[in-house]
Amino acid sequence: MIVFFISVFVCGFGFRAAPGPNTGGLHPPAKAPAAPPAPFTPGLMPFLFVENNGQFGDGIRFQANSSHGRINLTAGEIRYDLGAGGRTPQAFRVVYEGAKADVSIVGAEASEARFNYFVGSNPERWVKGARAYGRIVYRGLYPGIDLHFLGDASRLKCEYHVAAGGDVNAIRWRYRDGKTAVVNGEGQLEVRGDHGVLTENVPRSYQLVDGREVTVETSYKITDEGSAGLTVGAYDHGRELVIDPDLLYASFLGGGNSDAAHAVAVNGGGSVYVAGSTTSTNFPATTGAYDTGANGLGDAFVAKFNAAGTALVYATYIGGSAADSALGLAVEGSGNVVLTGTTESANFPTTAGAFDRSQNGGADVFAAKLNSAGNSLVYSTFLGGSGDESGASLALDGAGNAFLAGATASANYPTTAGAYDTTYNGTPNDAFLSRLSDSGTTLLYSTFIGGSQDDAARAVAVDGEGNAYLTGYTESTNFPTTAGAYDRTKSLYQDVFAAKLDPEGAGLIYSTFIGGSQDDAGNALALDAGGNAYITGSTQSNNYPTTAGAYDTTFNGSADAYITKLNAAGSALSFSTFLGGAGADSGNGLVASNSGVACVIGQTGSSDFPTTADAFRRNLGGSADAFFAKLDAAGTAALYSTYLGGTAADYGTAAASDRSGNVYVAGYTSSSDFPATAGAYDTTYNSSQDAFLAALSAGLTSLAVPMIAVGDFDGDGTNEIAVDFGPDGVSVWDSGAWTSISPDNPESLVAGNFAGLTHDQIAADFGTAGLKIWNGAAWGVITAQNAQRLTAADTDGNGRPDLVGDFGTLGLWLWKAGA
């Protein structure tokens, strides 16, 4: 039997809530920007479809509930009732045209869970022991075509299974209640309702031919009658075809030689920045960029992609005549890019007034800031001693100061008076942490961290208070640890270390070993709002510490990736789990949500690497693949796990997330059939090794609400409306016209008369650019710190709202009457 397989998200969409009814004639500006997405709010529970034994009402066969709404499955229609969490409810009713009227609807992947419904006072109407399923199948929806539903708490996916003789053109669906579907400029399907816009992701197709993935063009179509369907390009009808929108986009990036991406970041508007190394003389630098020509043995590069992944905004070389590589990257709220890495070039470009304009010997760290247009260096400096250094990671604080971490073999690596450790501890390397001023002119502090053997920092993160968190590896039995830390004794070989330093870099708040009896290393680190540290890396220890009930407590062979959550005090593991198969696996990049869900990118050589049923890929494609995995907040379950790669070797190196919950992963590939998506910037393999960038809809959120603030901002006695239009900035609607007040995309927006003026003000958190207030004429800075949440409340009973900011580990702060 020929099987034709289509997988399309029907709830892995973005849902943008429309303005409420009392908007005073609110209309979009001439260029109608998309509303910004909601914060990063992952779902945590598996999607279970409960059978209807009379508790749901007539006609409903199965019902499922998620953090974002409800789905009812009937023979005649699919109904989505969205708007959980206090949002205005929005119903979308889908009917399949020409489908079998008496289609068989059956449950599959039965759960052990049973559901009881004790509603009302009549026991005869109570329902006990209703069964639940992980998958529902509409058998024979069309001749030779079955429809499957599955998912988790934050997304729902449908799959069409088309057997021999089935016709994919028969699949047509329509949205009831007068709702019409359109295909937008990015190829997504949009459906407008009374209270929002539903967006279904672009489908992607491929076939496996002799072990290789062959892309098949697939798109949505709208018929003359207004129905939606699928258009599939030429393909081998004797093989399975997979259409799957899990991958939002994937693009090659490179030239005629070797290219690799080592770092990735995303701004508030969804633009994605990638940094790495290239030896290609024809790397695609853009006209007008800072440096459009190769400089020597190998250069660092920085590239900015548009939000759709279809074009480069800019791309530039950065380097000198020897070998240079960028390894760490961060983006300021202004759009400036700060990066670090390693240079062997005496003529690496530096700027006037920079901290150090001379190469110090061997390989040095570099730190550079590129302006938002990508055409000029704001600053660039060396950092090093007479030995070799490597700058492995970078993080920014709210003031734009750069925290640089890596390894040094130099006894004269620059340290600062009063820093935690100003003395080199021993060969071959010490870890280091250096805090560079926003101007790139001054070391605010710089310290060694290490013992008498080999030590290296591989990742750094910073919290709202300016505390710095490090991870890496150590071979030193005398590596510094602190009283009460989780583990103060090193194992026989190499251990992970995790350390937290105070804002002045003068002392360790905590420092601990984490490891087993073989070699272990920490490669990436992320923080949540509570100051818990999430670490991933690689372990060869079958006794690497895991926690009871964790996802995988058994070593799988060779080397495993791991995910470990260290509590805020550094005294205990909240959870710790292996992640891997029988081959060699390593976690290399990590993001974590404030609710505790962790997503990891890495590499695997395991044909039995654990994947989930809804994975983008479930089979190892070559000698090594990238992998992407999402772990629940308790560390007990993999919510999603997939291979990502082609038939050669692929390596995932870095990850970043946006406010929609999409995750962006970068790395490098030797696979000519790496799954680049139609319409992406570059779908053609360029050389022996290309960098890659991929955006995954990781199901971390599916509801997006625009930020709107209402107040009398000009003192005329009539309210105006301020709206955050994402990448198009903030505009105010007043007297029938829009006025832009900021081109930047804030993370939160609140209105109130906080300063005690004759009119209201607008408070906006611009991330690393700080918390600002609009007084009707200009923006003023309240604090350089990044608030996690803002609200307005009358805290002193004077009838005027005060601004309340949640600054995470800094706590709650009030701003009232200008102070």
C-alpha cells in the first residue's frame, strides 16, 4: 500500500486578540503591523481526548482541553473554543467539505487515566470512568484518507494519511460563521474572527528516497468557493510524503568553503542574529555592511535575518589576516549587536579608545559591538595575556555592560583590583569572567576562576541584579567551592562546575561541582525568574547525578546529553536527567522559560535518541544529527524531541527563543539535503560545510495578545490608545490618526498618572534598554534594569496609580510621583 502522510498544525497557530469593542473607533495605521505575541508560556500536560459518555452534550464524540482552550470533535465539524486565561472567547468551527457523513471516529494510544464528572445533584447524570486517548482517528474521512488528531497542552496537530488511490485534492475545509481564510505573504493560513486572527503555520513536505530527504513543494490554497486546501508539487507517488509545519523555516548560510554558526539571538521584532566563523571568500556579506571581504585564514561573521527567515537584513565579516571566530552573541534593545570570540590576528579591527588595541600573544579574546545597521563598529577590543585565550560566551546586563567568559592560559590575563581572584592558578587553563563597560573602554571587573589543573568556562548568564552565573568544566580537585554548595568534592576525572558571582565580581555566592566518575562538561546555561540555573552539556558518567522521577535516570551509552536544574542557592538539584541514546550525544544550547520549561539543542550520533510521536524527524539521518528537545517544568517528561538534519553530519550549537515561544537554533551541516524550507533565505547547500539557522514552532505558546494602554496622554480630558505593534513600534491613536512614539518593541506597556502630572503617562519595558516612561513629549529612563512584569495599582490610597515592577531576583519595586 502506498501511504501519503500529511501533518498540519491546526492549533499550533498564533492567535492575535483583536481590540475590544470600546476603542473609540480604533483603526490600524496605514501599514497594519502584526500584533506582538504573548509571553513565553509553555503548556505542560499531554493532550488527552476524553470520550463523551453523556457529559459533554449531544453530537460530541471526544473533547480535549488545553491551557489555551477546548476542542470538540464531532462527525460534522471540528470546533475550537479559544481564549483561556481571561481572554475574550473565540470559536472557530471547521467543516470538511465532501467528507463521509458517517465517518468512523476512534481513539488510539489509550491513556491509563480515567475521568469522572459529578455535575449536578442527580447521580444518574454523573459520568464515571470516561476513557482518554492520545490520538483520535477519523477513518475514511475521504476515500483512502484518514484524519488524525494529536498534540500536547500548548498545540494541536492534525495529520492526513493518504493511502494508494487517495486523492490529496479531495481534502478541503471551510470555516463556518462567515469566517474566511486567506493565505498571507508568508504562506501561512489566516482566519479572522470577531476577537482575533488565527494563523496556521506553513506546511512543509519531504519524501525519504534511499535514506535522503527530498523536499516537495507544498502550500495552502483557497478555492474559488472560499474553501482551504493543499497544493502539493511533483512527487514520487510510490513513496510516503510527509507534510509538516513544525519547522517554521530553515536556511543554509555560507559560501564556497567551511562555515559554522556558534551563537544565535533574537530581538523583540523577531529578527534573528547569527554569529560564527567562515573560511569562505564568497560568504554572503551584504552591500554596505561593515566588512564585505574576507580578510585571512578565517573570519568571524555576523548575520541578521528578517523575522520570516526569507532574507538577510545584513551580513558582515569581522576579522584580520589570521584565524578569527565568533562564539558568543547578544542583542541590545537598540539593535546593536555585541559579540565575543577568539582572534589570532594582530590586525583584528579595534576602535579608538577601546580597552586594549594591541594583540597580546597567541590567541586573544575579542569583544566587539556592531551598530544596528551592521555597517559600523561601536567598539572593538582585544582582551588577553601572553598565552592563549578563548572567549566562549557573552551576556549583557540592563546597562549594556558585557559579561565575557572563557578560558585563559595567561598568567598575565588582565584582572582588576578587588576582583575575586587576581592570581593565575595553574596550567593549562583557568576560567575567566570579565565585565566590560557599555562603551568598551573599561574593565569593570575581571577575575580568574580555577584550580591547579584545566578549567574553562563555556557559558555565562546574568540576572537582574547583575549577578553572573557560569558553567563549564574543571579537572581541578581544588577548584573553589562554597560552604553549603551541592557538591564540594570533585570526582576522579573532569566535572561540570556551576558558579554564581556577586555584581562586583568580588566574591562567589555559590560554587559547586556536578558530575560522576568519568568526564562531564557544562556547555550552556540559562536562568528562570527565580534564579534557578539550567545547565546542559555532555557526560560520559553512568553515575552522573540524576533525581528521582526525572525523565531518564539511566545512562544510555558512550556519552549522553543531560539537563540539570540547580536551585537558586546552588545547594541542591531541583531535577537532573540524562537525554540520549547508545551513541555520543551532547547538549550545546539551552533556553528556559520563567515557568521552568527547558529547550535544548545539541548533537546526537544515536539512532535510538528519544523522540516524541509528533517529532519533525524520528530517525537519525547521517553520522550525526542535530537534535531539539523540550522538557517539562518538573523534568519528568519530554514534551517534544526531534532529530534535525540530513544524511551527512549536522551539529546544533546554539538556541534562542522569542516571546511567541518559537525557538531559533543554529549550527553547521555537511548535509546537502539538510531540510531547508521553501522560501527561506538560502535553500541550496553551498560547500563542504554550511552554517544553518532554523526556527521551530516548539508549541511553547499559541495565544498572542497585543499590548494596549489606554489613558489621557495629552490632558484634553479624552482617552487615547497606545498600541505596541511589534517590530513597527508603539503608536498612539488620537482624534482619528496614529502617531508613532517609539520605533522599538517593548516587552510590556502600562498607562497611568504615575508622576502626578495633569495627564497620564505610558510606562514601557524595553528589555535590555531599560524601563522608560513617556510624558507626552519624550521618553525618560526610570531604570536600566529589565522588568519582567509591570502593572499599575494605587498602593497608598491617594487615588492615583503607582507603577509596580517585578524585577525577578531584585524583587518588587514601586515608582510613584517620579521616584
